[in-house]
Amino acid sequence: MAQAAERNATRRRDNALWLRTAAAGSVAALALAGCGALMPGGGGSADPTVAGPGVTDDSVKVVFVGVDLSGVQDATGFNTASIGDPEKQVEALEKWVNDNGGLGGRELDAVFRWYNAEVDSPAAEEQLCNQVSQDDQAFAVVLTGQFQSNARPCYDERNTLVLDATLVASDAKLYAELDPHLWTASYPEYDAFTRSYIEAMDAQGFFDGRDQVAIVAADNPVNRRAVEGKAVKQLEELGLDVEVGWVDTTDMGTIFMGEEQAAITFASKGIDRVFFLGGSRLASIFATIAGSKGLDATYGISTFDNPSFFVNNPKTVPAETMVGMVGIGFQPAQDLADEQLSFPSRAPSRSASTSTPKAASPSRPGRTRGSRFPIATRRDC
């Protein structure tokens, strides 16, 4: 029985990459159709007489970036659910898009590139940006695991659309700064998410009987705004003292160092409620080291913290880590194992934007009535 359970855990597939990639493909169609497959200009406008990079009369080049976690797994012992064969997934997506009208009437020219997570750093991100924008000369790039704060501004400077499917914080200010090049079809804008996250934990009694709470936070400009400008103030209004453990996410070494120090600080102050803001790597690494630093805490997590890691690593994450854990999820394909989701009952319908151009432009975060989170919206070019 135990062997069967272990096999099932090993076989779990991370459908999130495939689904997020497909969603990003739809956003590319929207961007392309909305502004005539032209190079985005400053302030969300586009010159209808100028063709953008990677665009010809017949095709549009989009680079899909897959994250190679094999080196990280070997170094840390972490188990990550299989994502299948991303290169073949992209080929299948390319075929489906082209069989169903292409992008704005042009064929999708899909290029796949691997990014080695083991050497993740600002320099590695800039190198990838150079490959995509200069070597590939792509119209758009689909990012699925780029955490460095210099990545998105680099593509903005090169007039390359970013279709972002990374578990990383992007707030309204960043979308405004990188307009019209930064898009996401998968995740909420971070200001509203932060507010809803804390509200959800409060509603679930996470802070009951406590007068202090700790945040493990990625140290980057977007997260600084979210934590200092939003989270701390909201928590103080609930009567809580807030201890923030800032973590330099430059590379795996700085992450481990920052989180070890945070765990020691939280333990010394007797804090037993901890949650995370800033991205998927923080919670998984912190959970594996906190106990050894004397910290006994109950945790709050979200989709940004990659909950599937805790399910896939029962031998690495102490069993007590998930006791009492609360949080908020917005991406079932990322949060749940395959067997917990029903198989789609029908094939996806053809998106009108892939075959019939409509007036639209790169999205900005916005809200619909009754929605807890902002969603991608369209406005006329």
C-alpha cells in the first residue's frame, strides 16, 4: 500500500505549466489581434504602420521558456511533480493554434528554451532576455519561472511582450511601469491579493489569540511595496505586531541564508504564526529548515507559495508543518493533484481572438463586480 502511494506521488503531473502556457498563448492572440500584430509603443499605444519584432506578413514568433529544476532537485533533494515534456507541449500548442486560425491570421512560430534554475541570478535572467530579444527576435516571451526583479524590465526595454505565468508578485505599479509589455492571464495583481490574503487568514482564525505575526518576504521593489505599504498596516489594524524577515532572492545561497536568519529571529521572539509574501520558493525552503532553528509555528500559504511542494515532499517537509495551515488559493491546477480534479468533459472551444481580430490592447489589471481578485481586462487601442 505504501509503495502504491509513493508511486502515485511520483506520477503526479504538474498540469499548471501546460495550462498556464495555453493561457499565455490566448493572451498572445489577444495582444496581437488587438493592435494588429504591431510593436507596442509607450503608454499603451501602437503605431499601426510599424511591424513589431518577430512579426512578418505570415507569422509571429513567441518564445516559451521552461524551467529546468533537475539541478535544484539534485542539490536540495526536493521532489517536484513531473511537468511532462514541455517541448512537445509547446509543439502541440503551436499546432492547435495554427489549425484554429493562428494569431491574428498569422501562424504561430513557437520557439522553446530551457532556463536552468540552479544558476538563477540577475545575470542569468539578462542573458535569457538577450537570447529572446536579440537572438530569437521574438514578438513575445512566455515566462513560467522567472523570479529576478530585473527580468521583466529587460523585456520592456527591448519592446518584447511578456506573457507572465510565474508565481511571482506583480503589482499595479509594475504593470503601469511596464505597460503595454507586461501581461498575465494566470495570477492576480498583488495589491488586491495581499489584502484578500490577510482577510482570508483572519476569517479562518489564523491570528486568533495572537499579538504578533511574522512574514517571510522576498526582498524586491514590488514586494517591499506590498509588505510595507499594505500588509504591515493591515496587520497592525488587527492589533498585531509584525516581524518581517527579508530574504535576498538573488540565488539559492542567499535564499537559504536569509530564511535561516528569519527562522532564528522568529523563534527568539516566540512568534508562532508565519506566512509568506513574494514567491513560490520561500515557503518550500523555509519549511525544511525552520524546525532545525528552533521555530515551532503554524503557517499561512497561498498559490504563490506552490502548495503542491508540501504534498510532493513528505520525506523532506516535517509532518507537523501542515498542521493548522491556512491560506488562499486561486489556481486549482497549481494547488491540487491531478486526481483531485475532474477531466475536462469537452474540448476547448475556438477562441474568437485567434481567428477574428478584435479591437483590444495589452491588458491592465482591473476588477469585475463581485470578484475578490483583479483580472485581466481589455481596453481599445
